[in-house]
Amino acid sequence: MTGLTVGDRNGLVAQQAFAFVQGLAAELSGGSVILPCFPEVALRVHRALGDPASSIERVAQIVGSDPSLAARIMSMANSAAYPSDRVVTDLRSAIMRLGSNAVRSAALAFALAQLKGATQLRPIATQLRCVWERSMEVAALCYLLAKRSRVNADEAFLAGLMHAVGCIYILARALNCPELFADQCTLEEISEDWQASIGMAVLQNWKFTEAMVEAIGNQDDLERRHYGAEDLTDVLITAKVLQRGELASEPNSNPARLVEWLQRLRIDPHERANIRTRASQRVAALRAVLT
């Protein structure tokens, strides 16, 4: 870019960034979802749980094919996050205790956790770690908000866990364009603007439910309106608003926005501090067994 003015350089970077996003969209529309180092076992578990013909024994067999994942499923079933008077000692019982959505969440959380430690992804390890931590917190908030509304809590947890998968996809693919993303600001802007759309496309390719795909695609639509009861998208949006710390005591906060979304879920806004505290406790419990 030698000899170009600042304006010319900015314009060229913008064109290259747009071409990058178009390339991602073309890959996804063609059914190509390449997340380097993403453990295949997690997607096998996801597909098996979505197949009505699959038995618990079949799911246990797939989980058991990866000792690390099996250990995490067992730990999660016996953790403080799923209190019980009886300790489970076999995968089948653990899967039955957790239920399909929780097992799917555990498998996908395990897969996402592996990414941040992968040698191939070391250049973006810091960003992946931040995405992972944010996803865990949003997932915990989704779970607790859903528990207080009429949305399935385990499905809400999964939506929170997967809400930033588009960001992960963008980060991983950006490794092939180091010259474009030498300036981290460009990559951050692309992630912020496109992660929801890319994430929606990824989940469509992975055959997630329509409700999950819609929630991921509309997660940043703060002006969203719809008829009927609160839904998964409402929970995810509210969790993200709450996670960003939009409280009156924090800089650049918008407490009115947070109050509005909590009320849509029929939750007393005064409960927000309690929800944040319980979410932090749940994250701590889950982090111990999922990472």
C-alpha cells in the first residue's frame, strides 16, 4: 500500500474486509463449515441427540469414544450444577440425569474449550479465551433468566453457549489473511458486525433447531418486537444486555434498556443483581467440569 493516502488505504482495507466476509458467506452457503481443531465427537453427539432413532446407549457409545469428553459428562452430572442425593457411576445414567440439551451443551462446551488450547490456533488464543469466558457467562445468565420465564432453561443455556460461534469462525478463518488483519481493529469491527449472521449460518449447517438459529441470528436486535409469549431470542438478548453490565452504576450504561428487557421476561428488574451473582456461581461450577 506504499504511496497511498490514508483515505485510499482505508478504502482498500474496507474492500478487502468486505471480500473476506463475502468469502465466508459463500463457504457457508455451500455447506462448508471448517473450524480448525473443533473436535468431531461434539458434532457426532449433537447429531445423535437430534436423531429420534438414536438410543441413550448410542449416545453413550459416542460420548465414551472420547475419554476426556466422557469424564466431563460424568463430572457435570455429579457436579453442584446438577445436585442430587445419588452419585451416578456410568455414562448412561449421567446422560439420563442431564438430559439431551445439557449433554449437547457439555459436548459443545468441551469442543469450544479445546479450541483455546489448540497449537494451530495459538495466534488467536487470547481472543478465543475471551470469547469462551463471555460465552460461559451469557450461557449461565440465559439459563437463570429462562428458569424465571417460560423458556426451556437447558435450551437457553445452549443458545448462550453458542451465541458467539460466528465470532470464533471469523477468528479462525482470519488466520488465512494475516495481511488484512494486521490491524486488530478491522477484525474486531468485522466480528462485531457479522458474527450474528455468520453464527446463524454455522448453526443452520450443523442442523440446530429453528428457534436456536433464530436466536443466534437476532441476538443483537434490541428493537425486536413479536407477538405471543417470551421466547429463546428474548432470553438471549436479555442475557447479553445484562452481561454487558448495563447498570446505572457502570460507565456508558443503559439501565432503562435492561429494565425493558427484564420486564419482557416478566422478571422484576430489582432481581438483576441476584441473577448476576447466581450466574457467577454457576459459571464457577461449570468451569470446573467443562474446561
